Amino acid sequence: MADPRLVEALERLVVGAVGMTTVALAEFAPAAELTLPQWRALLVVARADGVRVTEIGTRVGMALPSASRLVRRLERRGLVTTARDETDRRGTIVRPTAAGLELWRDLVDYRRRLIADLLDALPAPLPAGLADDLERVERAFARYA
């Protein structure tokens, strides 16, 4: 059984990370006017070599019609491209554009700077092995990424 304090701390960390992402979107890329679901979809697309709209909907937590509208908005902004799935003509494959990848990388870099600033402001250094432990936890969380 997992330590309840650890579970609570990780849950609060996740909530804080979502809040930090919202702040990063507003501060770093206000002209992009990305909503959190649009950012999440761009993240899913940027990490894959072509992903179906249905998979984006599943990962973002949207029904197919909503996911399709979200993808169309990203496409109109030049952040993704779409093409018919050659293996199943009913499906649509979504890929990031160069502009979409650049925005994704820049936002990730900005968010990492925010995290580094928070860690640098801690009153005491964190334990040396913490990064290794957090990488193990991250691998467990990866199925939700």
C-alpha cells in the first residue's frame, strides 16, 4: 500500500503542474491563445509520429466531435496538419508543423525555467537521489502523458 502522504503530495504536485502550465500559456504565449485542452492536444501530437484524432480525443478526454473541432482550430493556426489515414480511410492522422513543434518546445522550455526557479528558491537543497526516484515515478505516470 502506497504511503498516503506520498499519494497526497504527488496529487498536489500534479495540480500545481497544471496551474503552472496555465500560467506558462498565459505568460509565455499569450498571442498563441492556446487553451489547456489545445495545449494538451499539441503535446500529444508533438510526441508522436502521427496520431489519429480519436487518440487525441481519448488522451485529452474529449468525444470525437469535440476533438475534431479542437484539431481544426490547431490546423487553422498552422500548428498541425491533417491527412487521411492510409491504412483506414475513415480516420485522420494529425502531425505537428514546424511552427507547432517550435511552440511546443518553447513552452516546455519556459515551463522548465519556471520549475528551475522554484527549485532554486527552496530554503534547502533536495536529496541527491531524488531525481532518480522521480524518474521512476514519471515512468509510472507516462501512460497518462
